[in-house]
Amino acid sequence: MATTTSTASSVPSTYRALVLNSTRDPYDISVVQKNQLQAGPGSAVVQILVASVLTYAGRVYSGRKPYPYPEPFVPGSSAIGRLVAAGADATLLKPGQLVYIDTFIEGRDDRTSLILHGLSSGFSPGSKVLMKGEWRDGTYAEYSKLPLENCFPLDEARLLGSPAHGGLGYKIEDLMYLWPLSVPFGGLRDVGLHAGEKVIITPATGSFGGAAVLAALAMGGRVVAVSRDMESLERLKVFSPEGRITTVQNTGDVETDVKKLTQDGPADVFFDISPGKAASSAHFKSCVRALGRGGRVSLMGYHDQLPLPMPFVVLNDLTIKGKWMYTKEDLRVMIKMVETGFLKLGEAGGIKTVGSFPLEEFAAAFEQAADHGGPGLQTVIAP
């Protein structure tokens, strides 16, 4: 008979979870008691220690920013937790391990079926199936059930241990910044950013754009941070005391901006993660034209049409790639970079947790995240 590896004796029979009953403004969300989850083949149950709060979480779960998801369900995406049970087919994961929970779930029999756990049921019939049943509930709960492959073991002794004994001295909440880092890390790896290359990042002053700056620096890049907000751009320089960040204000004048972007030579990579409302922005033309021959473009924003200078793209052999999220290998590489100290978190990396909230204070958490969405800032829910 198949068995499940667990610490069942220490796991309560019920747990508290934040349930979105229906999408409306004000929120129709409440804390409820649920029967304890059970791990089966291919799955794990994790005790949630901290879960990330997106800057736009309040807009999504109130319906002001429409996302597809089933109702009712437990919201909440990536998290840090402690594994309490794993299916009998688990070969690496064991109860007691500290793990990073990846929100990006792929269908095992169809890799085009993709969901964001606790956030979006995706865009295909197959993805709707994934989130309708087995992976319906997210991480704003004391416990959550995940696919085995979405639980990444963390070196707890190294990450949380005292620097006096070879540790990095991080706090649990510091590790949650793996989430905003993971998205741009996937895009930058997708276009093969190498050490020493010059990379333009736009917009560099948002939560994911700011994380892209940190990821690019850790990968050895020379960063040109672009935004309309010059004050926020200047604050980015604290992430690189050695001076590998230069800043350029987006003026909207293509010729002026190209000159500024190329004042020390053409760039190798252009990374963009701007929101849909920026689709008509002139920065797409100026940043593409700032690339040298053979340059690469990573587009991670969601735009219907973009004003790209196609003659320049063709004549200069540019590669343009779209990327949604990242691969599992991207996450493994990123975590290893954090564990070895090349990619810094917490105070050492200039990262600040601006708020940690219990389940009952979800509305305050959403508001805090929306008000503090700049580079290196994060808000968490701690069930």
C-alpha cells in the first residue's frame, strides 16, 4: 500500500484560510476553518510561514483588475513554508524542510496549460481544469497543497544561520523576495544575459522592474535603469555601490533618449516589464534603437501592439523574445545564487519588508503593498 511521508502527529486536523467567496468591491473575503489537507502522489502539504502580496492584489481580488479564477477559492501566490507531508513518490522533499513555493503551475500532461496558483486560472481550457479542482486554493492560509515540483528546498542553515557560523543571517520574510526576483530573472536568462554586458531595464522603478535591476547586477550585468521618475531612479544606485548602475530618465523624445542610452556605447540587452497601459510609450523605440548589432530584447509586459522600429530590428539582426514567467531551472539557478551569496536579500541587498500582516488584516496588507511598490520593497502575509 502507498504511504505518505508526513509529520501527521504535529499537524492539526483543521486550519484557517482566507477565502474569497465572490469578486466584489468592497471585498467578499473571510477567514474560515477548513479540514486539514492530505498529500497524495505528486503533491505536498506545506505550512505557510509568509506569503507574498502583489502591489495590485487588492485590485485583482476586488475585481477592479479582472483576473480569471474560480469562486470561491483561497487567494495567495508564492510563499515560504515548511513541508509537513509529501506524496509517496517524493524523492527529495522531506517533512521539516524549509521550501520556496512557486506559484507557476504547469500541466504535467500538457505544458501549455499554465496557472498562477492563487491568482489566475490562465487562458486555456486545460489551465481552467488545473485551477478548478486539485490546485484551486492558494497560500493565504495556514497550510497549502502544492505539486511536488513547485516546492523548492532551501538551505535553511545557510540562509537563516548566523554569519558567525557561516550563515547569511536572513529572516524568513527576507526570503520572500525570491518571488519578485524570479520573474525578471527568467526573462534575463531567456535572452542569455552574460557578465559584463550592458542591459537596459524599463520601467526600473516598479516592484518587478526594481527586482530586474538586482537580478541583472547579480548576473554580472551593467545596468541602465530607465523610468520617468528620476527621484526613484536615483534611489536605485544604493543597490550597486561599485557604480554598475547608470540612470536615464524617459523623456518621450526618441532621439534625445537614444543619445543618453548610448553615451557609453550600445547596449547588449533590452528588458521590459511595463504594464499594458504603456504600450504606446516612445521608450520601446528608443531602447530598441540603443541596442548594438545582434542585441536581444526580452518582453515580459502584456501589450496588444508595440511601436517597434522594425527596419532597425531587421538591419541589426536583433532577437525579440516574449517570456511569461520562468522555468524550473531558472528558479534552481536563482536559489543557488542566493544561497552562495551572489544574489543578496534583506538588508544586505537593500530589500525592506514594509509590512507583515495576519490573515484577518488582508485589506491592510493589500493597501500597504499598493502604497509601497517601489524597488526593493515588499509586503507579506504571515498566517
